[in-house]
Amino acid sequence: MYKALYCNRCRTRLTSPLDIRPAIESDSMRGLSKDGQDIAPQGVAYLSDRIAPWLGRYHGPLSFVPQYWLNPNDLADTVSDSADSRLTAGCCGVAGFNGPNQICRCKAVIGTLHDDCMWPSFFIPEPATTTMRDMTDDYWNYE
């Protein structure tokens, strides 16, 4: 069954339907990912019990596990950039170096987007403010 990411505050669906796969299947775990390319195919989220390997020595706010690694194109139109430009700065896009930079329409901080030219493009949701659960149209039927 497909899952989707939801905001814990307002229970809005934040992504399209996602096929959750183990991160071991990802090119990043096999050392094949390329800077500037998407970390996951659209419609797939990788679940990892390790910190994203492409982050190298930089862990900062992304040092938690488990992590979901999502394709940025799977984010719904209910997600937008933070108004804080320090969080969205980058060379050719959003770098994601300074912490979570994406917000839900209710203004809850929901994760970190990186779509700059270095590292693969990814979105990693914040575990404290989001939940990955079975797809449903009844957002309030939430367990």
C-alpha cells in the first residue's frame, strides 16, 4: 500500500502517494548518486536507518534516524519555502545547510529541501512534525 506524508499540526497531506522502499536500494547507498540529480525516482521514498551518506561530515539538523529520502517533485502544493532567506539560500537553488526550510500551509516547519547543484536533490521530512502513513482522504481519521 502506498503511503503519504502528513503534517502533524493540521493533518494536511504533504506529498503525492509514495512507494516506501529500503534505502539500500537507492543509488546513494551504492555510491552511484550524482550531484544535482534527484535522490529518488518520483513516487518513491527511501527509508534509511542511517544518516544520508551524501551529507558527508555535515550532519547538523539532519542527524536524526530513521530518515525518509524523497524526490522534491513529490511535495504537494501545500508545501512552500520558509520566509527566512537564511534557510533557503544556495548557489543554484535551496541548499538546506541551515536547517529545515520547508513549511506546511499551516506554517508548521515540516522538513529540509535541498535542490542546489551540489549533492543529490532531496527532501527529508522532520520526524517531530510529520507522519508517514497510509494514504487516506479522511485526514482526521488519524491514528
